[in-house]
Amino acid sequence: MVELLRYRDDEPHDEPAVTLDSFLGQSNATAVRIESGEDARALLPHLGRLSLVEVSFPKFRDGRGYSSARILREAGYTGELRAQGDVLVDQIPLMRRCGFDSFAPEAEVDEAVLTASLARYDHVYQTAADAYVPVWKKRHG
Amino acid sequence: MYKYDEYDHSIVASRVEEFRDQVQRRLAGQITEDQFKPLRLMNGLYLQLHAYMLRVAVPYGTLDSRQMRMLAHIARKYDRDYGHFTTRQNIQYNWIKLEDAPDILADLASVEMHAIQTSGNCIRNISSDQYAGAAADELTDPRPWAELLRQWSTFHPEFSYLPRKFKIAVIAADEDRAAMRLHDIGIQIVEQDGVLGAKVFVGGGMGRTPMIAPEIKGFVPIEDLLSYLEACLRVYNRYGRRDNIYKARIKILVHEIGADSYRAQVEDEFVEVKKLGIDPPKAEFDRIAAHFADPAFETGLSDEIDRSDPDFAVWLDQNTVAHKQPGYAIVNISLKPAGGIPGDASSAQIDLMADIAEQYGFDELRVTHAQNIVLPHVKKADLYTIWQQLTEAGLAEANLDLISDIIACPGLDYCSLANARSIPVAQKIATRFADLGRQRELGELKLKISGCINACGHHHAGHIGILGVDRKGTENYQLLLGGSGAEDTSLGQITGPGFSEDGIVDAIEKATDVYLAQRGEGERFLDTYRRIGMAPFKEAIYG
């Protein structure tokens, strides 16, 4: 089992994530897993009771999960947002920018490479779901 | 033109360091080729038939002489002393060693250049009108808009793993010199009530299913542009097809759900995205636009040109274009010498073009989507001297927009996707029609060749298009007539059964004979084709 990478201070959520269908069908689940083709917006009415959303990446080339993450963060979701599956070390910095704060990659991630990658860029061009201030804002105070 | 500030420098420097690290991990076997592939592709590095190919970004085709000389330096030091200018206004090098790629990127960064997103399933280099800032017919300079989009799209966190590649073009004149509506997103800057904004077309493209982009929004003000484009991209990222690489471009999504349904989804998404504050203030656009202010044109210059040298007069008529400033002209340098490889230039030629631009052209050059080079701001009084220098370097072919000004993809000589060679066909056509008088008699005739169905040579948009296919192990060439990548955008139609390499040259000659026999007053080949239709051409070619 590959170690969970987590960028949150709270305790990991231990309830297993249920499928989107079961989540929408039962009122008490607090963790849900959405597949890459599923509509993250279906969760928006229920964000208040969610502690964990796991977004599936069946193949690293499948980038739908990046939009799912943005949509959830834009709607105000503050719980754990986990990327699970074929998640490669070079993708994690972009995923962080989209609002993911935990990662369950299928294959081992080299932590030294990851640490260097996450620290590499001092500046970014866009506003996203993270704390980076875009350069246009720095340019204009 | 745009100059990097500390932030741009920092981001590009970080990218060099990142790619160096990725290459080292690949060379050390820490990542597989399959995992490395999207990383190198996001940086323009392809594995071709014989070697790695590196594609360097020339944002919206604009360069200064220092950058141009760096392109020559790279050709000399890391390649076989030449580079190939592409239909996306970039340059690519065909013989690159993987271990050299990080050093090349460092060299490029030293002159404010990079290879970021010149391939991969991300937003590619933004293309534009090669006459931007110089054309007599433009509403405004489209390049500040393109630079705004360059920055926004660079390492976009949400849109780096799209279903397929994504190409955006920006123009600001009614004459379309950038094949704008054959892009995933085409933008025309327009004016409404005295304010400039973007008219947005989505879902065009060539490839195996060519489509002309429908208009999705008539006017998007600059303050909303990035939000609107994020909405366009998000709908695509979520709903574009990922089950079939050939159906994954946005044109298929827009076609399958319909432009109205796509537009409605974008509008809904825009309402959400607009709340996020991702659009820079107008001051940022103004900061960028200030970089594109006119150079210090002299006033009161004469428009008189001494035409006593007949060869110069031919070049002057064919390869120069009206400039917005009296006394100045736009010069096109053809990279299509008879029998040459379209778009190729040696390091010495690249250096010479840089020298001329520095001395006579306000230090500016442009790469065109037709694979030529432009000097956008040249004094008419200097044209003869420039022509003489170009002539000595084999760069004064007077064939702009004539039948030998061919767009061709690299084809089977280089490309691992190709089914047929493109370059030898281009060379044979250019040789058959080598007589310049004959070419000028045929007039504007845009001929475009692709070596496979992916259409990198824009064959769908050629007045005459050629598509190389593989027929039972033999190269075979289909002929198309009637395409256009200009403001009268249209897609070429296949004439019928394909031809051998020599057969296609004969067929083209027959088609041009039909035109010469049937043309009306002032008609180009394309106009005659549109008036008389395919039948007379078919009869001449196959009859």
C-alpha cells in the first residue's frame, strides 16, 4: 500500500468513500468518491456534510478530475479533496493548484522529487484554487 | 514587442530547471518512456523517425534579431545547421539529442524564449496575424491580446491534460491571414460602441474531420475574456471525448452537441467562473499593450521606389505588402526556393535575416503560418539594398502566394505519423512550375501538402490541397480543390481517385490549365473553381 500524501492539518478521515450514486441515495455518508466522468456539481447541495471527496484518475492523461476539483473548491468546499489513482509526481503541483490537498497514488512517489517540484515555481500566471498570487496582481499591487 | 519582466524570467527559468530534472530522471531510468512522454511533449520534444525533434515557441510569430540569432546558434550547435519554420509560426529542429535539450532551453531562456506547450494535450502557442502592428487594414494590434492569452495559458493548472491539443489564433483585421476559423478557438478583435472586444469562434480545425468554427459569442470585453475562455475550456475538458483520439478535439464536441447547446453550457459556466476574479485589471492589458507601441517611424518619407531593375520590380510587386505608415512596406522573405524544402533555413540565412531586421527593420521579424519570414517595418528607400542582400543568400524568391509558395508538413522524411512523403512532392511541383512568369500568370494559388490525414500541411485549406495516403504499401496522393484558410474559409473537396508522386504533379498542371482556359476577369484559381465547380476539373484530370 502506497502511503497517502496529505497537505492538511486535521486528522485523516477514516470513513470509506462511497460511490456518487450511493452518496446521493443515503443521507449520512460523509465521504464520497467520484469517477472521472461523473459530475462534481451533483455534490454541491451536500458540501456541508462532506469531509472527504476522492476524485478518481484512472489514467494520468485523463484530466477531467482537475475540473472536478476546481468546481468543488469554487463552490466553497473546504474538506479533504483527494486525487486517487494514476497520479504522477509531476502532476501533483498542478493538482495542488486545482485544490487537491491529499493524494493516493497507485505507484510510489519519490518524495525528494515531489518536494523539489512543489517548491520550484515562485510565481504563477493564473489565479487558481490555491494561495498563489498571480503575477498580474503582483504587477499592479 | 513584449519584454519579460522579473516574473516572466523567473517562470521560464524554473521551467528550464524542471525540465532538466525530468530529463535526468528519464536518463536515469526513474521514469518510463510512457510517463516521460507527456512531460517532454509539454515541452515540444517529440521522438521522430530518426531522432528527437524540438519545437521552439515563437509566440504569435514575433521575434527580434537577438532571438533570431539564437535560433541560428541552436541550429549550428545542436542540430545540422538548419531549422524548419512551421505552420504554427514556430521553429523546429529535427536532429536533437535528448541530453542536449535542457541546455537548449537554457540558451533560449537567455533571450526570453522557451518551448513551453509547443506540443501535448494543452493550450499551444497562440498564433496571430504575421502583419500585426504593420498592416494597413487592421483595427488594432492583436498581439497584446495574444500575449495576455500566452501568460494565462502557460502552465494552466486545470487545462494541462485536455482531451487533445488546443490551438488558439487571434486576429484583428477583416482579412484573415491566420486561418483563424480553423482553430479550436479563433478570436477576432472587433469594435462595438467604441470599445474593443473579442468575437469568439469555437470548434474549428483541420485533421481528419475538418470543421470551420461557428461563432459562439459576438463580443467579449477584455475584462471578461479570460473568464470566458476558462468557461469554454472547462466545458471541453469535462465533456470532450476521451474514448477515441480522433474524436477528442473540441470541434467534435461542438459538432456533436451543436453550437447552441455548447454556447448555453459556456454561458452557464461563465456565470460561475466570472465570480472568481481571474481576470486581470485593464491596467495589466495596458501594460502589455505598451510593449507593442509603434516603433519610431519617420514621417514625411517618399513612397517612390526606383523600379529600374526588373528582377527587383518583380520581387517588389510579389513579396511586399502595404504598410500602415507612409514610406514603409512589409517585406515577405520566401523560404520556398525552387526545389528547396518549404520552411527550412540554414543558420547563415537565419543570421542574415536577423542582421537585416536589426539594421533596416526596427529589429523585428515574424514567422508566418505559410512558413515564410516577414520584416514588418521596412523603409521603402531601403528595399533595394535589402533585396540585394536577400538575393545573395538565396532568400529573394519572388513567389509569395504563388503556386510554388507551398505549405508542406515534414512528411515521411521525418515524421513518425506520416503515411507519405510531402517534401519531394513539393519539390517536384515547384520544379515543374519553376518559371516565375508562368507562376505569376497563374496568380494567387495556395497549394498545401499533408503527408497524412492529420493535416499538419493544411491541405483542407489549400486552393489546391494534396493529401498523402498509404495505399497497400505505396504512397498515393489525393487531390483536393477549393479550400481556403482566409476570411472566405472553405474546405477543399477531393477530386477523385489518388495519384502517384508524378501523377499528382500532372494532375495539378491539368487543373491549372482548366483555370487558365476558363477564368473570368480578375478571377483567382479559387474564384474560378467556386464559379464553375468541380466537374470541368474532374473531366480534365481523369477524362
